[in-house]
Amino acid sequence: MSAPTSTEVEASAGASVDLLALENQVCFALAVAARGVIGMYRPILEPLGLTHPQYLVMLALWQRSPRTVRDLGEALQLEPATLSPLLKRLETQGYLTRERSSRDERALDVALTDAGTALRAKALAIPPQVVDRLGMSLDELGALRDRLTEVIAAVQRSS
């Protein structure tokens, strides 16, 4: 089954639905939800000395380290210009190292330090706090994540 065309959407919406009403916009709901959830992480991450973007970098490195900057950028869907300052700050904090790859001189390897690896144990307390603050079940959050992953895939297909 294919996605409805704009004409089909207008026809099915009828006169009762304002397609341009703010509360009917997917982009608005996503933007407000993203700001709210990311803001909720701030006090949880503060004791670890991490911002939300730094936390995402650490999650990717806890999954696999070392990784190249290119690989990290792809995993996090971040441009090098955005990722580079995050890596520099995390290196300054002693959580990772950045070194030229021995396999490819053009690539930069990013690896966890002992302190970065040890931080993972403290970070294990983050997901339960998020679940608690959101007041949603793991099943609800998993279903939401799955739907958002479908939205991400649809956006990538259309670009």
C-alpha cells in the first residue's frame, strides 16, 4: 500500500480538519517532544559532566571502541564539524583519545580511555531515571522508539 497523495489527504481530511493548524503538525510535535526529552536529560547527565550530545557519543563508544571519526559520525548521524568539538571536549575530560589510524593515515581513531570505560558503570543509572521521569512503560517507550525509527527511515528514503 502506497502513501496517500496530497490530494487524497485533503479529500480525506474534509472541511473539518485544518491541515495547517499547529497542533496537527508532525514537525511541531516532534520538535517539542525532542526539546522536552533532551532537556529532561540535563540534570541526569550533569553529575557525570556530560551534555546530551556527549552522552550520545559515549553510548556509541561504549558499544564499540575504537571507532573512526567517520564511523562515529555515521552512527550518530552527525557532520564532522559538529562531532569534532564534542570529541575534543570529551578528550579534554579524559574519556577518550583521538589518534591517527595505523591502518589509514587519513582516518582518526577514537578510543575510550580507562576513565571513559569506567563512566559506563555510572551511566547505567541513566535509563531507569529517564523511564521514571517520563512515567511511561518500557513497552510504550520501545514502541515509540520503533515508530520514530520508521520516521527516520522514511525521511532518509525521501532525501
